[in-house]
Amino acid sequence: LMLCIMTTVLKDVENYSFSSSSADSSEDSVLKMKDFHCWKSAFLLELRLITTQATTGERTQSRVEIFAHLGAADSESCVASKMMTDSMRRLAVSAKGEVGSGGCKIWEGGYKLVLQSVERAINEYKSQHSQDCGKVEREIVCYKCLTRYHHDAAATLNYERVRDKTNRNETIRCQRGCIGLDSAALC
């Protein structure tokens, strides 16, 4: 599974042409891959979002690091593993970068593209290996739990429920009681 995910992500990042310039935009953005490191059950991707102001020609660059890890319930490095059963595996995909504009630089800097690639790779893998795949759920790990507790005890949030609450402007709270989670950081 991880090999399929890595291959899909690499192809998608290499083939991605991104430009945010439009009639009402005064900047042009390009996404470039800087580094890609892979291991048996993880990868680290470093991307650069280069933005050029159309009026001044000034170029700015922001860096986004995306880390993905496929872990089992008994793995010491698996996030939120205390919430898993023995037969489960969790693919955690996280991003680090400039937080400005509600996380837009992270999302536009490749995180959204990688999440879409991962989802497509999992769906392709499921269609080819249906006997090896159980139920696949998309979850979000509470970022406040990650700062307060050991990573294996962090709470998870159902992705669809978070999207629904975001669309209804409701407060997002995790199972451990963290309240007021920023929806821009979650989805």
C-alpha cells in the first residue's frame, strides 16, 4: 500500500501545474518539489510555493513539508494508536509550513494535492486488493491533543463530521475535550 501511495504522490506532484493567476489576482504561484525521502512505511516531501507579484515582479517563497506514515496499532511511532484495534493500520499525513492566511500557504503549497493523491491511491489499491483491505475511514488527529498528550493518546475526529460542523459554523470538539479547533487547520 505504501509503495502505491508514494508512487501516486510523486507522479501527481511532478505532473502538477499550478497557477493562481487570474483576472482578479495580482500574483502567480508555482509549486516545485525540493526533496522526497522515502522509507518502508513513510515518506517526507518538501515542496516550495513560489509566488510572483504581477505588478512588482517580487518573488516570495514558502516551504511546506509533508510527512506520511503507515503504522500499526502496536507501533510506537503511530499517532493515536491507543484508539486503534490490533488489526488496524493508520496512515497519518501531516503538513508543516507557514500558517498565514488561515493555513492557505500550507494547503496551496501541496498539502491539498498530496491528500487528494493519497485518497486516489488508497481507492486504486482497494479496487485491486479488496481482500487485503478492510474498512477505510478518513480521520483527523486533534492537533491540540498532540501538543498536550503523548502522540499515541491523541484523539481522532471523523473527517465528514468535521466538514459538516465547519459548514454549519459549529464548534469543533474532540473526544478528549479540546474545544475551539480551527477548521482551516483541519480540513
